[in-house]
Amino acid sequence: MSSAPILTDQDEMAGAVEDAAQRYFNRELSWLAFNERVLAEARNTSYPLLERLRFLSISGSNLDEFMMIRVAGLVGQVQRGIERRAIDGRTPTQQLSAIRETVHKLNRVQQDSWRSLQAGLADTGIHIADERRINARAYVWLKSYFLEEIAPVITLQALDPAHPFPFIANRGIGVLFNLTRESDDHQVVEMILIPSGLPRFVRVPGEEVVYISMERLICRFADHLFPGFSIRGDGAFRVLRDSDIEIEEEAEDLVRTFRTAIQRRRRGQVIQLELEADFDPDAEQLLREQLGIQGATIIKSDGMIGIAGLGDIVDEDRPDLKFAHYNPRYPERILEHDGDCFSAIREKDIIIHHPYESFEVVVDFVRQAAADPDVVAIKQTLYRAGNQSPVIAALIAAAEAGKSVTAVVELKARFEEEQNLLWASKLERAGVQVIYGFVDWKTHAKVSMVVRREEAGFRTYCHFGTGNYHPVTAKIYTDLSFFTADPKLTRDAAKLFNFVTGYIEPREMEGLAISPINLRQTLYDHIDREIENARDGRPAAIWAKLNSLTDKGMIDRLYAASQAGVEIQLVVRGICCLRAGIESLSENIRVKSIIGRFLEHSRIWAFANGYNMPGGRAKLFISSADAMSRNLDRRVETLVPIRNHTVHDQVLKQVLLANLLDTDQSWELEADGSYARMDSGEKPFNCHRYFMTNSSLSGRGGALEAGDVPTLALRKAAI
């Protein structure tokens, strides 16, 4: 008689890891897959050349941030001996190994794309890093420019025992020179670090458009810097450092703590060293020793180092090599009320779709509040506002006009910390009450609240957004702005501000869900309701548009819904740890990603809610939160119900539906984790082009035709 095998703890662990790998994709590798899709647009021949160069630059900038934050975090875990496994069961060491392999592949594709674009742009008369185009006249100008404007700024640094190795800043580019003194053949190594104030590329005057990189310019005229020496070799390099900021929960002074942390970040551990392919081996060894790069990734580029810097050239004045200029429309609903935001909102809720409709309406909402003598109070969250913010200018004007103004400024907005500290100081000087929110939670919600004195008493107007109050990103990010004077939602907004400014946890919310209190559970409840509908034989479906889906609990809930027969369609632009189309797990889930002219950024959830039952109507929400643990558990976020029938139809029948219909810019997630560009079909549909050419959501524009809807479930919900 045989007995069952005895399972050890190691066997159980191996089984759990295998199960995790079959249920989830790795977060970091999924992000790299997203950046591969961005990079693919640099090779999209249907795009103008400078736009393709922009995508190449964006892929480089994305990868830089990924290395400085995500990879830096994993390196830190390995160095501290932390073996916390990712959602797919991989250890930090295993993740780093897979990441580095993919990063090296991405770098090769970036360099191939660069060479192709370099040649293509040359055919149009734009020559980048092509020294063959520098004729005698250009040479004379470059030499004069170098000697008069570059040489006085740069510093020569000898590398020997008498000279300490200099500090190299994050994203810093430098050049090493191997020299031989002509008088005695003594060998010397010199370093030049390129100051951040110098341009990345120099445009050479002349009929031809010629750009030369700063590192190549320095190398070209280095003989003027080292008289009496022969230059045996040179090589450029670039450094990336750990740039994450960790704040202790017991920090007594958040502002002072952040100022200190920002200074500390500049000296973070080296995470990546990028070298030119023919970099001198001895010089490379010197860098390795002096930078202390244990655990760092070494990239050897056979083209351009610092691909992100190519974005500076995209501004070249060549309209023929860019997308046709697009002017966003000002919302018709506001114009119908002679530009009076409050009158229009008082009449009916309004939804604005950026960037197709102008962000200026959001600015005008705050500006009018600042100038209106009947407005008594303004409350505003600020996460990322940019370095030229008309919203902040309006808040300052309101405070100076004697209104009660409260601004919740989030100091923990990554890479915006210094700018936000400056804004906070400026706001405080104007008399604005500045609140920094929670130490351990980011305030990521996008809410503006205006209290106005009217004939019937005080009325509150609110703006809820899916994107930041940032005038620049509002031109390239697709987001939704929802304006309402619904008393239930405005009362909830007041409770939200009291929660952030006074730590008073809201109770008896009338519509708004917020994290980390009840946003997760609200979504769970609606998913569970769809599961019940499916089990009871009623039609059931979920449609969502997100930037990222990484939370294990949310993924498991969607798996349960799929297994119950709920039809699920997800548009997830970036990271997706959910495995779609797996038999007996997720066969009813379809995931796609849209990458195109604009960055998809709005978050929308829709639940069928027994739509074909008497009185049934899909439940619809917009949100500031992605389906990530940090958004659901460690940030202050909003989930806003859309109840007004007109706005409901605009968001569901136009915005969400157009995203689901898109074939021209869409990638479908395969069961193995790869993404395949969708077949555009005989009638390609491009959701960006659709919104650019159709009337605004807030105007008289009609919805997409129901017959165009790809699934019966959404067709019924959209009618």
C-alpha cells in the first residue's frame, strides 16, 4: 500500500511560485513591454520624422526613470538581503537578471532606431551628430563658439592621487581623455564633466540644419584645452543614480525633510553607467573603481548616449515633419453661457475631454472664482502643476483679494518636489493656507472646490479630474474634467478636504469613494454584483480604462468575475500584471493598450449593472486612481460616480467606446505576456483622430453609432 508523498516547506514554496508565475505577469517586465510599444512608434513610418524622434526620446526618458526608481529599488533590496518576491514569484535577484537582459535589448533597438532616424532626417536636410556636414565655414564658427562660450565654462579635472575623483551628478555626461605629455611621454587621464547649463546639442548656423552634441564638440576641439599633450583617445559616458526619496513616517518637519532628501537624492548610488561602444578599457576600469558601481547596469551604446536628450531637437521649426497643429476647442456649454462657468455648471453637470477640449476652462473656473466677489472660499489639491502654472496664479490672486484659499500641495510628487516646495512658499506668502497632507500617503486626488454666496444661500461647485492641474501635460494627456454642483458630491468633496487637512475620516459619504478608505471596496462591490448577475443568468460585463493594473487583489477579483462568466474588456495603457485569455482563469478577459499621438491617462470604470433589466443602466465612474496597491491603499484618491444622464452617455458612448473600438493604435495582450499590434482592418478606427475631428463632449456632438460597438453587451449599455 503506497502512501501520499510528503510535501516539504520547500516543495510548497516551489508550488506557490509556479502558481504565481502562471497567474500573473511581472510588474517590471510588463513596464518594459510598455516602453517597447512606445519605442515601436519611433519606427512607425506613418508618423512624421520629428514625431518619431520624439517617441525615441520619450522611450529613453522613460527608461532613465525606470532605472533610477524601479531598478534602484531592486538593487537596494538585493544589497540589504531582502528576498521579497514579486507578484509573479520572482526574487529581486531574478527580476534584476531578467530586467538587464531586456534593457540591453531595448538599448540595441533604440540605437538601431536612432541610426534609421538620423539617416531619414538627413534626407530632409536635418543633420544630427554628422560631422561630415561641418564645412570650413561651420568649422570656423564652431571653433569660435567653443573657445568663447564653452571653454570658459567647463573644468579640466586631472585624475591622479593628488586630485580626488570628482562627483558626477545624476544624468551627468562626461568625457575622459587619455593624454601623453609630449615633453616626456608621461601619461595623464583628464575628465571634463559637462555642466547642466550647457545645451545638449549645438545648432550650427548656415543653410543646412546641422546639430553637434556637446560631448562631440568638446572632443573635436580638445587639442585647444590640452596644449603640449597628444590625445591618444577619448570617450563619453553618462551616469544614472538612485533617485527615489524615502520619507520616514515620524518626520517632524515635512518641508525640511524633503529639502534634505532632495539633496541626498543628487548623491544617490550609481545605478547605470552608459559608455560609448569604443570607450577605452583602462578608462572604463577607472570609472568602475571610482564610481563604486557594484550592482549597477553597464550599457555600451554604439550610437548616441543619453537618447532622451534628442527631445531637444524635436523643437526644430519644420512643420512638415510634425503632426498637423491641433487647437483644442473651448467647451460649447460654457460659451453658451457667455463664458460664465458657474452659470453653466449650475444648469447641468459638464464633462470636458482633454486635450481635445481646452484645459483653459479649468483655469477659467479658478480664475472666475478668484475674481468673483460672491465667492467666499476656494480649496484645491495640487500634485503636479508645472513650472508655469496659471492655476496657482489664480489661487494667489484669490488670496490677495481676501478670499479664504486652501491649497493641498503634495510634496511627494516624484521629480516635482523642488517645484512644489517653491509653489508652496509662493502661495503662503500670498496668504494661501498651504497644507501638505499626510506624511505616509500621497494626496493624488484632483479636486477643486469653490463656495459661492447666492440668492438661495451658499452653493458649492466642484471640479473632479483624472489628470493633474498642469497646463503642459493637459495638451498631450487624454483626461477628463467633471464639473458639478450636485450637493451630494460637493458635500463629499468638503469631507475629503477635511480628511486631508484635518485627518477627520469621512463618514456617510453620499457618492464619492476615496482611497485608502473605501475606494477599493467600492470597486469590489461592483465587481461582485456583476458576478451575481452572471450567476443569476443576467447579462454581466465590466469595461475599464486604466494606466496600470498591478494590484493582486483587484486582479484576483477580475479573475473570479471571468470564471463566473462576466465579459471583461480592459484598456490598460502601461503595466498589466493580469494574464488575459487563460482557459479556466481569464478566458472572458480581453486587454488592449493604446499608444499614439496623445498619452492615454483617464481612468474610467463601467459596470453593466443588469442593463437590460427594467430601469437598468450601466454604473459609471471616473477616477484619479489606477488599479495599483499604492493607489488603493497608500494614496488619497477619488472614484467619482457619473449619474447625470447626458454626461453618463458622453463618457460611456464616446470616450470609453472609442477606446474599445480603436484598431489603428491598439496592441492586444497575448496569453504569454507579449503584445501584438492589432490589425487595423478594412476600416481603421483611430480614437485620437475621431476626437480631434468630432465636436466636443460638452457640445451638441452625437455618440458613436451603436452598430459600431464591438460587443453586444456594450452595445446595449450604450443605447
